[in-house]
Amino acid sequence: MARIIILGPAHPLRGGGMATFNERMARAFMDKGHDVTLFTFSLQYPSILFPGKTQYADEPAPGGLDIRVRINSINPFNWISVGREISRLRPDLLIIRYWMPFMAPCLGTIARAVKKNGHTRVVAITDNVLPHEKQPGSRQLTRFFVRHNHGFVTLSQSVRDDLVELDVDPDAITVCPHPLYDNFGEPVSPPKAREQLQLPANPALVLFFGFIREYKGLDLLLEAFAHERMRDVDARLLVAGEFYDKPATYRQLAKELDIEEKIIWHSHFIPNDQVRWYFSAADLVVQPYKRATQSGVTQVAYHFERPMVVTNVGGLPEMVSQGRAGYVVEPDPGEIAGAMADFFLHRRAKDLHGTLKEEKKRFSWDKLVDSLLHIADKTT
């Protein structure tokens, strides 16, 4: 049995991508008999840098997890204190989630302090090495963080390549696909899900899910809905997620494209206990990203066995097999529209559901646990 500390977002921060991932990962290690503690943020982002309404959850804390609220992302004295606390605990493995250069000084300082105990192996899960939006100094900050880790697990080949570009030893990196998000409950029937969400029983429903940011390409999807290739498709687009961009930009675009009646806006944060209703209600999940590394939305869609359209960027083509889990297209409204039209007009759902069940077996939490333990041992 190993003593493991996971450092990254967790409750009381809102669920969604990273907090949900870390809590599920903790349970995966615990299922294998390991002792796990999560260190999370007392302050993750200063309010001036946070584009959403709140960083904190209304939901109760998840049961059975040891979560310690410790880290202040902008207080250097706190970084030193947390690093020393973890160093004194002498875990066998410290897993750090790294996703943006803003966090590099905080997380790098903690990692450096922990490494000094000469016992703990420090392994980073690097969701992104360089940000989706260009930021000055991002490479320098990321270099500071990565040099204080023993090893790395990336969730896509594209992030591995970014690490190698930053002169990280390839032998210190392993790639493990993002596991399934299987903690949102079981699917329900589409009619029940639509009734729960007060959606019309017909027509077909396309789902765009998650925080709305420029790089996620919602504008491309709106243009795709207005494209001539969708002329004969009777479908609605359900946009479910909180705006991290200006809502008026997208609403005005829908108006200009004359597709307002085809869009259903649920533009608020979707808590974990509501996620299953959205994916169960949908016929097709579309991720029209302009830039990406990987996406947790893909892994939720896999769990609920919903076919997908993803764009050929970052690690998305690694996750969604063309013709087996859905479609991989260029980030172009015409191509996105063509994939959606093919799915609905040629009734591809039945065939894709069969192969999708097989594809989802590639993504397991056991594989991630084994990858983290392997790279920790390998870099000893």
C-alpha cells in the first residue's frame, strides 16, 4: 500500500472537469488499497481572473474522501508552508495536476519543497503544457514547474510532444488516455431525460456541453446549424454550460444566422447531479473545438454511449475513432454540418452505438493508476 497525495482542485471547488477527475482518481487508488489524501485550494483564482459566477460548489462534500483545503494560488508564503507540510507527511507519491502557466509558481514551489525530503516521488498529470489562449511568459513559467517533477503522465500524445519540446526527457513521460467519467450516474431513457429538463420530445437534439470559451468553437457550431448541408435535418442545438465569454457574441450570431428558434440555451453551470440528464437527452454530442489537448466531455459522452462529432485538433482524434465512436472533421462549419447531416439523415445511431460500446473499453481508471505508479517507479 502506498501513501498518496493528490494536489489539485477538489471540493469545495465546483465539480466539473478537474475537481471531478481528482475525486474520481482518489477513489480509483483507494479501490486498490492505497491511502489517499487530496490537497485542494482555499483560493484557486483571484476573482479578477475568474470569468464565471462562482468557483465554489453548492453541493455537499463527497463522502469517504480526505480533502484538505490548503493552497492559496497567489500567496508565496502559503506555497512554502504547504510544501513543507506535504514534505513532512512523506507520501510515497505526490500527484500534481497542472493545467495552466498561472499555476506554475505555486505548484512548482510546492513540488520543489516536497522533493527535498528525498523520499516522495513527484509526478504531474499535465492536462495542458501550454495554454489554449496565448499568454506572455507561458513557456518560462511552465519550464519552472516541470523541472521540479520526477515524471509526467499526459492524457494525449499532443501534450507529450509539448513536454518534449520543453526538453523533458521522453523516458520520464507516459501517455494514458483520459479515463471515463463514470461517476455521473447511469443513463436514463431520452424521453425521461427530456421531460426532466423540460425539453421537447422531438425533434433530434445535438448537445454542446461545458464552459463556453472562444477556443471551444461554439461559433463554428452555430454556423454549422445554419449551413445548407443541415437544410433537411430537423434538429435543435442544446447549449449547456456557463459562459466564460460574452454571451451577446453568440446570441447575436444566432440571430444573424436566423437560427434562434433552433437553439436552446441552458447557459448556467451544470452541477454533477444534473449531467446525466443532458447526455441522456441528446442524440449527438458535438465538440467543435478550434484548439484542444483532450476533453473530459468526450469521456462523459463515452460513458453515456452518445456518438460524437469532434474536430481534428490536439488529442481529440486519439480519443474518438472515426466511424466507430463518431466523426472527426476539420474545425470548419461546413464539415461539422456535413457530419451532423450524415448522422441524422442516414440514421447512423444504431451502428455507432454498437462500436462505441467497444471503443469505451479503452478508457479505464485502472490504466491511469497503473501509469502513475509505473512512471513513479521508473524515475526512482
